Amino acid sequence: MTENNASNYLLSPLVEKGSSKFMSFVFHRYVERALWTFAELGIADLMANHEQPLTAIELSEINGNTWNAEFLYRLLRVVADINIVQQLTLNNEDSTESANPENELRFKLTDDGQLLTSNHPSRTRDLVRHSFSSTIEKPSTYLPDMIRDGYKNGTGFELAFGMNAFDYLKDEKYQQQSVLWSNAMSGHSNYGAASIASILNLSNFKVVVDIGGSFGTLLSFILKEHQNLFGIVLDLPNVIENAQARKPTAFEDQQIEPARYQFVSGDMFKSETIPVADVYIMKYILHDWDDEKSIEILNSIRLANRNCEPKTITLFIVEMLILSDDKSNWMARALDIEMIFLGGSKERTKREMIELLNKGGYEFKQLYQTNKQYSIIEATTTNTL
């Protein structure tokens, strides 16, 4: 809220001023925890399975649960404020007049709330569960250490879990977290996949490989948009196993025929495991790595085609580039902070990306902007370098 003006209670802390800016951050944090709890407990699933609006007591007892109905009501009251559920009052009375609200007031899932069901193709539920989970929260508490000391003691993730994020995701002990992480990345892809697929001009290509493509969400949108393409998802064996086990798969969600796509286990750092293709796509890959490792990945793609006839290799890189100093680019700068404590990497500016491509033997061709904060960099190289 702006100073002494309660009518502006919906304003973001990005535009608030004075002490209200910081109060807004604090109270948004409480709402985030309520949203995460709603998603973590799968409450949207419970509500979606019942056609009629439910009281907190009824909801607390579904499937033999013995949840605390009072606390559940108080949670529902908060997520109603952000339009995840709708509270239905009795006879248009103020809910605060109810002597037993958990047994009298009913709630129904909104259209936004439907996004938090487990089988929704947007994977929003897992995006929320992952983003607000201890897997992300714990490393973030080491950000002050990163600012003071750099990486001399390790990244925030390494300090929190004793290993880097990639080893963590491959560890069988954290298999559930690994699946959740991949689903969350699918949620990120769903957010901008349609706009990305519509911008790419792939009419002259036949085979596209999505490097580190996880569950294939982005590639499924690309194949839907470009009927001429055959698509390959390349990722680590454990990720590919999880992707194929997911039902429905991302490609089935988009009704892509099985003959048009393939899952391949491999490693982006090992060129011999990367399929030969006309064009490659990487979304949210290079931002996970420092320049040295990023150049290794770029080299691997080129070397994967070394036994082919001389040809041009096209690469599309999808990232949140830091493009300007105005607030319209705030999401890229915010994500850059997460990169500090998670992986020791960064979001890059256009200049930094072009320099990286040049060092890797690629020529920058064009920058495309989507309406979802994503930037698409088109670059080319040859297999004869």
C-alpha cells in the first residue's frame, strides 16, 4: 500500500513507495507460503474431484484425511484473496459474522486454481512447489555469503547440500526432487513455449534437437507449430527415463504423433552422444554454466556433426537476456540473482552472449523478442572449424 492509502492494496512492491514497499514484500511472502502449502498438499486436486463447493471441514476429511479444519479454512481464506479459490458466503453476509466458518462457508476452485491440479498440462503446481521449496529456499540463504566471499567456499547450493545442483539431481536419494525440478522446468517452458514456437522460422529444416530438453515441453510446441519437423529431446539418462514415464507425455499433451519425435539419452558435454541435426535449440541451458563450460557445450554441438558433409549448423538459444535498465526487464535481473546462489552462473547481456558465441566459433545472426520476457538468439557455425 502507498502511504495512508488503503485503496492501493493490490499494488506490487515494485511500484510501491516508502515503508509500504517493504511491508508489501513482507506480506507477499506470507501469501507465497500459503500458495506453496495449497500446492504441496494437492488441495486443488481434492477440490477438482468434487463438483460441489466444499467447506473446510468437508475438505479436511476427504480421502480419510484428518487435517486441522480451522487451519485449512484460514489457508483457504488467504488463497481466495489471490483468486485461487472463491469463497461463497451465506446469504451475502460477511464471513467474519460466521460463528463456525470452517463448517459453514464453502469454497470452489477458480479457473486459476485449476492450473494447480496435478494433471494440468501447464505443470503450474510443480512450478510453485519447486520454486518455493527448501531445494531453492535453503541455497538462497547463502546469498549474503556469495556477495561477501564470492565462490571461494562454493555456491549456495553446494553449501546447503554438499554437492552441486547437477550431482544432486542425479543422486537416487533425491529422485523425487529431480522429477519435481523437471516438471517445474516444464512449467517454465509452458509459460512461453507457444510464443517461442511461433517466432522461430524452421521451414527449411528437417530435424531439430532440443539440447537438455527435459520432458520435451518446448519441443512439443515447436512440432505442433512446424509440421515439417522431426524432433529429438536430448538429456541425461535419468531425465529421459522420467520423461518417458510421465503420462501423458508432453508430446501427447500436444497430440504429436509418436513417429515425429524421439527421446535420446546423452550428455551435452559429450559430442558423440549428441544426434546429428539441421538445427539445435537450447532453452535455459547456457545460463546454468560459466563461460568455459558454455563454450564446451557449443563445441560439442559442432563436433557432433564433424563426420557430415560440410554444412552450416543453426542454433537457437532461448534465455532471459538482460537487455535494458528499465523495469520491463526486471524478471531477467531477478533470475540472475538465483543463478548466483544455485549454480555459480548468470543471465547474460546481449553483448556477453555475442562474445560467448564468438569464442565458441559461432556467428550471431539475429535477436528475437517474445511477449513472455524470453529472448531468442539465432547463431550459426560450420562443422569444418
